[in-house]
Amino acid sequence: MKKLTKPIKPVLLLAGISVFMLMAFQFSSSKPANYEPILMSRADMEASVKLGDAREIESPGKLWIYNDIILLIEQYKGIHIIDNSNPANSKTIAFIQIDGCTDMAMKDNILYANNAVDMIGIKPNQDFSDFTVVARNRNMLPVIPSPEPWGDSYFYKKLPANTVIVRWVPYQN
């Protein structure tokens, strides 16, 4: 029986190249339709860690209990500080703005949280009415990923220098 490998190889090669080009065209389209990143300059992101007035809880995340204080993440925006000294009447007393915040932990009176791609350490005073940022490890964490199922390489390629993605929002046409 005679082998037909020579005529089949060019056909398979052509089919493979066609499939690859179709996939590359599909995934290199311009802007994804559903989400776009909110960007901040690195300097603005670092300077934006501030203590402010209490605000409404809109998109709660992780919860941490420390003594009589409840710390509650507001996804990608910061941390609510809730006085729980009277559990029957807990009260939100302040908000720490930390852009890109999605996780936190408290140990030895230091609040550790992510500030987008950075990990910061915050030392609050006893009643959480003031704090000092005592540590910052830059670019320690991965970039906040897009909610899009196919990823966000389009935006990574176009990300200006010294700019950080702090959250993703639904794309507005």
C-alpha cells in the first residue's frame, strides 16, 4: 500500500494556519465589549490611601473581626470600619479608601491590605480614628484581572507607564 503523506501535509499545514489566523483575529479585536479598566497613576494610587467618613456599603467583600472592630472590604474601593462594641447596635464609623482593595488581614495591630498590585501595612490608633501607612511592597501582587472570560491582554499592551488598574467597570459605549 502506498503512503499519501506528501499531499496531506500541505493541506494540514494550510488548515492549521487558517485556524490559527481566525483565532488570532477573533482575540485581537479592539476593545472587549463588557468591561473597561479604571486606571490611576502610581503616585495618585499611593496618595489615595486615606481615612474618610463612613459611607454606604455597596459591594461587600471579606470580613475581619479585630477586638470590638469589624473591618469589611468594599470591593476595589477600601475598608469600612464598624464599631461592634455593642453587637446589637453596631455602627459604621469610618472608611479607609484603598483603591484596588480586595483582601486584608490584621496581625499585631497592623492591617495588611492590597492596594491594587501593592501590599500595604497600616498601623491604626486604638479606636481606628487615624492611621499611618507603615509599609508598602510595590508590584508584589498580580494585576487585577478583567472579569472577561478571555482575559485582558488588550489593556495590558496599552497600559501607560506608571499606571495601575484599580478595578474594572462595565463598558459604557
